[in-house]
Amino acid sequence: MMLTLALLVTALVFILLPIIWKVWLPEYAFNFVLARKEPETARKVLANYFPIKDGEPVPQPVPWIDTVDREIAEIISYDGLKLRAYFTAVPAENADTVILAHGYTGNGKQLSDWAKFYYEDFGFSVLMPDARAHGSSEGRYIGFGGPDRLDYLRWIDWVRERRPQTRIVLHGISMGGATVMMTAGETHRLPPEVRAVIDDCGYSSMEEELRHQMKLRYRFVSDSLIKATSRVCRRKAGYSFEEVSCVEQVRKSRLPFLIIHGEEDGFVPFSMAKILFDAAPPADQVWKEFYPVSGADHGGAYSANPEMYKNRIAQFLKKVFNEDTLAGRH
């Protein structure tokens, strides 16, 4: 009797294990990584990167964007999602514009410190989108920069319609860095108003970042699980992991690049920044700069040394625009 039961259990395990590995686990992994996160879940995901005290977030100051005049911008994505952003404009019609891109499970308001220095120190108008499946924008699934690149092409057109004389800079943090790099590779779709791309701690590709996270969290890597989850992503979200290659998009781009990355980044390895910088066209073809930040962890390059951070961006943009000052047109 016991032998029969043992054989039945063994047979059941052999039957169920492939189903769990090939069907259930990829579905679970897809939802865990790519399904829209509610605010409480997002807070837990970001707990390592925002101040926490006694299990609760430390009260944060009012975001700068909520202290200035701004409008709520809206577009409809290529797949019918209503996407929203904050836009605050300087008076000069020909003022430059930065379009910011936030990170995983974040929202546009979280880049208020960046928006503030672009607006107050550089004289830029600022657009701060909530990515699909984030903040006030619609969407069930996170894009990791893949479908987001097409959303950003529409945000660029939104800015151009309202500010025909503007020059546009794309600046993204983490997943937002991937978004602006992916956008930069749409060479034949980008209008001439887009002049430069600034990536702060973006990953080289979605696949490589997921491999890194799997190893970081679970101490093993399964390419077969990643491939199976990618197929679920293709079926449910309309794109595969393989399509989100910032390296390939950077290689195709003809825009000037500034790559920023904290040397102590454990979430998106510093080595990815070097790969991305090397992938960009040679400096004799397209201007590119690399800004490693000593002592900075993921997303911490600005807070590590705000004045140096702003100065490096200012010097980069002066070279891109071939001007002595960023306020030259304002």
C-alpha cells in the first residue's frame, strides 16, 4: 500500500512539475514583475531607495511641481491608453524643454528635484509624464522602456505642437533611463528638435537586468524561465523582453549621450553603464560623455553631489547646443 502511494505521489510530481515550471511559474513571474503596482505595493518595492522609519515612510516635502503653475497634459498611446503628465513652462516661447522619465513603480512627481533645477537653474520648460501603468496614466502592464519609447514619441510631438521653437532634451532615471535610450534609437521617427539624451542608471537590456535581479534575489538564473516569461509578456503586454535592448537602440542613435551611473549601484550594475557608453557611436561621430559618480547607489547620483551633477549636465548641454550659457536663447 505504501509503495503504491509513493509511486502515485512520484508520478504526480513528475506530471505537475513541468506544468508548474512551464505554465504557472512564467505567469506568476510576469504578474510579479510587470503587472501594475498599487501604491502600497510600490512603496514596499521602493523601500530600499526611500527613507523608512519604524515601518512607515518618513514624511516627504511637498513636490516642487505642486508649488508652481503647471498644467495636466494628456495623450492617447498607440494602443489606446490615456497617459498623463505635468507640464510647467517658462514664458519664453523658444525656451528649451526637458522631458523627464521616472523609474520602476514610480511617477513623474518623484523627479521634482530634477524638474526644479532644469526650470530654475537652466531656464527649461519641463514635462514630467507618468509612464504607462504608473501614477495617473492608464495601463495594466509596465513597459520597461519598450512600449514606452513609442509613448515618448507622442510626448515629443505634444511638446512640439505647443512650443514649435523649442529644443528638446530627454532625461531618464533607471527604467526612465531605459525609456529615453530606447526612444533615442527610433532614428527615423525622431524630429530634429530632440537634441540630446541623458541616461542616469539605466540598464543595458531588459533581459540582462532581469537576469541580474534573479541572481540578486534568488541566487540562481534560469534562462528558460526568462524566455517563457517573455512569451507571456508578448501575449499579454504586446512586447517581448528581447525587444527591450537599450544597447541596440543606443548603437542606432545619432544623438549626443550623457551616461550617468553610481559606482556603488547594486540594483543596475555599474558595468552596464560602460557597455552602454561603448555602444554609442564614437565621439568623433556623435558627442558622448560618461559621468561615473563615486559612492552613489542606484538613483543616488544627484543626491550624492547635486552641484556637480547639475554642472556636468550644464557643461554637456552647452557643448551640444554650442553655446556659452544655457540661458542664451531665453
